[in-house]
Amino acid sequence: MFGLGIPELIIILVIIVIIFGAGKLPEIGSGIGKGIKNFKEANKSDDKNKSIEDENKKS
């Protein structure tokens, strides 16, 4: 996974907890999750529009 092992991920998590505090972690996780969801939806929408455009060009 991107060349990161378990020790590196643990170090990154500890740094995030130190910077943001444990209370903000659920809020940050929720924001990241929503961002990923929106990105995937936009990507699907873009792919769908491309396929419709391709069908129109073939006609």
C-alpha cells in the first residue's frame, strides 16, 4: 500500500493525533470519507457522460 508498512502507518497516526487531538479525529475522518464519496460520485458521473457522448458520436 504505497510502500507504507504498519510501523509507518502507526507513526503517521500518532502524528495526526498529536496535531489534531483525539477529539477531532472523528470529525476529520468523516470529512475525508465525504470527500472520497463525492470524488467517486463525480468520477462515475463523468464516466457516464463520456459513454453517452461516445454513443452520440457513433450515431
